Amino acid sequence: MDTLQWDLDAGLFGGDWSWPETGNVALVLDGIAIKDLPQKVYQWADHEPDADWLYLGTPWETVCSRSPWLVYLNGPADPVLKRFLVSEASREAGYLLVTSDDRSAVADTLRRLLQIERFEGVPELLRIGHPVIARSVIGERLLDRHGGTGLLSLVVPDVVEGKWLSFTASDARVTDAKATEASLLTVDDNLIETFRDFDRRQSILTQLSAASETASKWLGDGSLKARFQRWSQALTYAEDWRFDTERSQALFLELLQRSGTRPWLGDQLPHSVTEVLLGSDPATERLERALHQVSVTPSQPSIAQG
């Protein structure tokens, strides 16, 4: 698989990628990230969208307000693409697909990616509208491993890396008969790990966006990527202590802040604090007692309070 990357701030056309001379280009929009997406698609397209509402006609039609949309683009000046690039790309609210298939075939392919079954007979929705999921499922599995879908390339924004990423299928890939089956995905350990990594990534981004002034000072300056990595290391430190619930991790990160402990610099909690954490009482009780062992900065909000 051939890959390209360029700065997100440079825009879609600010790198080596250009509008393809052959094939159809479509924009996939995430109905979870974009509130009131159906109305916005119609507004952006001047009430004449050339698009498919992907949950329609599927068992998930009852929750179609959160459905991803597949919008067929009429060139780089398409008004829907322009609105996406201005307001949604930096929020990772969609991505582009290049395909050799006709429009109905593209929609059929994506509808076959709407759900998985981790447990037999228990279907689950796959957030195929998000570029991180698309990068793993479409980029690493469909483009790289087999043909048969008509998908040629994928272009996604990555806000953590601060990059646009383009993935193009290799001419040498071998068509896999499984690509024509009802489901394109085999649920294996690698796919499960992908979902876990995605959930953790989204959780960290949410926490960073809501971080207090105290938390921001504790993290220090730097790019989103640098702050993301620091927060991730702090969470790993919490997990090393077997604090694995949302509440206990929030308290643990509060403890790191108050004690000035920065795991990404190799810091460890003071011995007086770890003695409290090693007790046998419930996790939140131990953490709350440990918080009393360290100084409290007056009138500063805590991340444990949101």
C-alpha cells in the first residue's frame, strides 16, 4: 500500500495528493461527530444532495439520525467538500474515498461495514464514519489485503498527528473471494485491539479538551500530539496501579497534578503517598486519602470535578 502524509494545516490540497484523474471521489461524514448531520448535508448541498443516508434500509434505521452519510463529490470545488474542509476536517468528522465502483456499489460496500459480530448473533454498530476506524478497517484491511471492493484510496485527517494521511491500494494486491461475502470483516484479536485503542484515543482527546487550567499547566506546553502522549503515559501509570475505572483514574491524575508528578519525565509518586495507595481499602477511598497527603492549591478546579 502506498502512503502519503502532509500537514493538516496545509489543507487537503497542500501536499502531494491531488484530485484523481480517474475514479469517483466520495466524502464519508460521521453522524456522531456532526450534530444534525442530515439537515447540514442538505444545507451544504443547497438542498440538492447527491448522497446516501447509510442507515436507511438497514436494521439500524431507527437510529438514522446518527447515521454516517456518503456524499458523492463533483470535483474539488464541491460545496459539501468545502464546508467539510472549513469546519469538520479538523474535528475528524469524516474522510474521502476514491473508488472505481459506481455509486450504488460504493454505498453497498460501506453498508457491509456498518456492523460486526464479536459474539455470534449479537450485532454491533461499527463507527465507519470516523477516519480513525476507516484507516484501520478500510486502509489496513481492505486496501492493503485484498481487492474486490472497488476501493482505490482513502484520505483521512489525523488531529493527533496533525497530518492528512493518504492510503492507496497497491497494484500487487490479490483479490480475496471473502470481499464479495455479506460481511467484509473478520472479527479477530487485532480488530478488537483496534476498537480498544480507538476508545482510549477518543477518551484522552475528550479529557484534554475539558482539562482544567491546573491540568494544562501540569502537562506543559507543546503540540496536541505531545500533550496526548503525556496524558496517555499518566493513564498508563494509573493502570499500573490497577486504577482502571473512570473515577479512580480521574482521582489518580488529580493526585499526580497536586504532587507535581510527571510520569513522562520519569517521576514517581512520593513514598508517603504510595504507602496510602498500597492499602486494601476500596480504590477511591485510598485515592482520596492520598490526596490529603499532598498540598492543595487554593481555588484551582480539579480534573476529578470535570
